[in-house]
Amino acid sequence: MKVLKVKNYDEMSEQACSILVDKINNMKHPVLGLATGSTPEGLYKKLIEQYNHGHVSFKDTTTFNLDEYIGLSKNHPNSYHYYMKNHLFQHIDINMDQVHVPKGDVIDIQNECVEYEKAILDHDKIDVQILGLGTNGHIGFNEPGTSFTSRTHMVDLAESTRQANARFFESLNDVPTKAITMGIEAIMESKEIIVLVSGDRKADALARFMNGDISEDFPASILQNHKQVTIIADEAALSKI
Ligand code: F6R
């Protein structure tokens, strides 16, 4: 795994943006895997700036998001559909038919998992997958204990994940208990993976991710086996290495 050490959140976002813009400009039909949460917000802001300056176009880009809460409609302000529209999609020239976010408000979640998986496989492979890191080592919403061979599936969110994400909701009670997530195997099939890590809140997790044993107890550890992983981490996140 390659590690890019940066000073702070802003530099992390800047580096990630410049790598991604370069990739998009050098691919005919880029397929990106996208994350939500606090970590990639700065990256999305910078991608919008680059688009506004005419330095990149997303019209031939396809995207697959990692996850979505079960029970929230697309228009719910805490849904990841809403997040992506708000933080990126509505500001750029992406074709919304080429955007994929798992649907968390359908009756048949199993069928949604199958359909989502099919859509990913139809696009061959994700060219560049952006990941954030959960404090418990989750990637996507693949919580500790998830099989490394998992495909798109429904998960029970760990209590620590619900607590960590409660900051986006009115109260902990409002945080959904279940989600749908891309599986670890599909993430590992991405041609290239960029992991963004910022802040001392992530320092323990980053240390275990980089130096710990590879174990399903700590999902991110499997990334040690991937040939093209770049970690972009700031000083605070790297403070326990
Ligand atoms: C979100 C996702 C999660 C987050 C992780 C870190 O789509 O896949 O794995 O990346 O929970 O969240 P933040 O960035 O809010 O610390």
C-alpha cells in the first residue's frame, strides 16, 4: 500500500482531487466507486471547483456508491442519495442515468442487492474506488465480522457506527439500524483504491489497518492484499503509526 502523508484535511482533499481528475481525464468511460460521510466532502467540493474551471467533465463517468441506509427515501436529507446529489451530482455534468446508489426504501431489499450487484458486474470493474475508514475498521458498511467474500448485502449497523453517525441526525434513535452495502469482494475487485483518512479520531483505526493482522474482525485490513491501494492520510490520522 502506498501512503501519501499530508498536513491536514484540506491537503488530503486536494491530493485526492488531483489524482481523480487526472484519472478521469485519461479514461474514456471511467467507473468510480464513491463514499459518503464527512471524509470525502472536501474532495467533492474540489471536484466541483475543477469542473467549474473546465478542468474536468463527468459526462462519460459512471458511479457506484458504496452504501445506503435502509428505510430512508431518496429525498430524506440523511439518505446517501440526497448526500450525493447535494454534495456532488447536482453541481456537475454527470448523466444521472449513469449514477448508482443502492436503494434503501424498496420493499424487496434482497432483490435490490441482486440488481445492484448485477449493475456493478455489467460495468466490468470499478476503476477507482474511494473509501473512508470507519473507526471500527468498516469499509462501506461492511462491519467487523463481515465475510471477505461478501457481495452486495444487507447489514445490521454496529452500535459504534450508529453512534459515530448520530451527529448527522437529530438523535441516536433516528439513525437507521440497517443498511445495504457493496460487499468486500466487489471492493477488492476495484482496479485501484484510494483510502482517505483524516483526524485523530481515526488514528487507532489507521494504525490497525496499516499494521494489524488481516482479519474479518477488522474489514479494512483486507486492503493490505490489494495491489493498488493509496492511502491519503493527514498528520493527525497518522499520529499512532
Ligand atoms: C460511507 C461509508 C463509510 C464511511 C465511514 C467513515 O459511504 O462507506 O464506510 O466512509 O463510516 O465515515 P466518516 O467519513 O463520516 O468518518
